Amino acid sequence: MIERLLNSTRAALLINEMQLGIAHPDYAMFKAMALQAQERGIAPRIARLAEAFRAAALPVFHLPCIHRRDLSDIKKNSLISAMSHKFPSVFAGTPQAEFFPELQPHDEDHISVRSSGIFAFLGTDLNVRLRRMGVETVVATGVSTNLGIPGLAIAGVDYGYNVIVPEDCIAGSDPQVHRIIVDEQIRLLATVTTSDDILAAMPARASAK
């Protein structure tokens, strides 16, 4: 299934919110999730996928959340939004907004920024840019298993994309919660796999270019 999708459709790698203030234990507001991201080693695995996609001339999209300093577009209608008001930090030009060192965008990469909301398809140019590039399959990585990755999967499916989620490239607040969401929600929407399986399927696409 994965090899068919990666070789018969145009794919893009989506790297969601891999920023210091969100996914690094030294900076993040939600320490438990950041510690899980560190313990699971998702950043280096995502970096390997990004290199494979670039080698295959397939697009890599970075999807950061960078808040306005006045937070005027973040409505306090959810716990996470209220906490963004109470503990604001991810502003442009701050260390918290920076990408992980191993996940710095390359010149050929794409960046789709949002300042509020829960997932990267809503209120951004992501869908339009993917459409214009002929992308039919998206590989969702990053954080978090609790919100961002299911949000990408739900929106991606509703927009008509095939969604692939390498389980070893995502992290949530708790190992048990992560497992439940992957098994009971994400697998209903996406093809759940591993980064190694995706890498094994990539050379066929690269050789076809």
C-alpha cells in the first residue's frame, strides 16, 4: 500500500510544529509531550525522511505555529487556546519559534505558517499550495498525537488526500494516550506505518525521476 501510494501518486512530507517552544523539553509549555518527542527520537527520524523526499524531488513542508504578539486572533474557546494566552511564548524572532536544529528548512523546502488554530490545513495556504503542486498523498509527522496529527489526518482525508502517518515520527503527551489515538482514531483515516517502511519505498520513486 505504501509503496503504491509513494510511487503512483505525488507525495509531500508534512512536518508539523517541530519547534523548540512546542516540542523541545527545554522550551515547551507542555513538558510531557516534549519529553515524549525526545524519548521517542522523532526529530532525527523526520530528518531522514526529509532527506529522502528531497532526494526524490518531492516537496517537504514545514508547518510552524507562530503567534501574533498581541494574540488577537487566538480566541479563548478551548483549554489549549486559553493556555496560549496565559503562557505566551511562540513569537517570531524568539528561540521558542525556531525549528529543531536537524529540521531547519532547506532552500527547496516550503513553509506554511499559521498564527492560531489547532491544525495546519485551516486558515493557511497549505491546501492550495499542495494542489498547485499536484500532491495527492501527504505524510504527516511531528506533534502532537493528541491534536495536530489527527487534525491533519481528518482535514487531509476530507480534502481528498491519501494520508500516511509514520507512527515512529509522531509523539503525544503520554505513551498510552498515543497508542489509543493511533489505534482507535488515526488508523481509521490514514495508513499507519514506520519511517523505515517509507524509506524502503522511496528509491523506486527516486529512480523514476
